[in-house]
Amino acid sequence: MEKASFASRLNQIISIRSIRPSELSRLSGVSRVNISNYQKGKYSAKPETVSKLARALSVNEAWLSGFDVDMEREAGQLGDRKKEFLGLIGEMSQDQQDETIDFIKKYIIKK
């Protein structure tokens, strides 16, 4: 079986999570330009970059790297409350997701 490309997996999970590359950049600390280059398949990400992106996207690093493993992070890496939150976000429309994210950002800034 052929290994999937990092670019195809990155594009797939960005679509599944409905996350903008600019938001992924903010969450992961990886530059928007580098994310764009990874999406286009211009460059391969270093292991530490794959790790940052996988954590930000809540996916298994090996899966993101293209290996035939479960997409979800291993048990214990993502707490039950985070899984619940991601499930709820996944059920929302894009407008609802945007409003929720804006609310959370405002809430965090106030603290």
C-alpha cells in the first residue's frame, strides 16, 4: 500500500476541521507561508513541525505524515472535554463556528 502524502493529509484535515490556514498558523506557531507551501506539496515538514501541526489539528502525527494509522490522536492525548468540544464544533455551521471562536477569543483575552 502506498503512503499518502503529507500535503494530501494536511489538506484533508484542514477541510475536515474547517480551519483556515491563518488560524492553523496561529494555533501551531507555523508560519502561514510554510503551511501554504506544505499544502501545495512544495516542501516536506520537519518532524517537529509535523508535531506542532498535529497537536493544533488534534490528529495522530503518523497519520498526518501519511502512514496508514488511525487519524485520531492516541488515547489520553486528547481529553474527554476536548473531544466533546470538537464534536460540538463539528456539528455547527461555519457561521456558528466563527461566532463561537470569536466568543472564546474574547473570553480568553478578558482573563
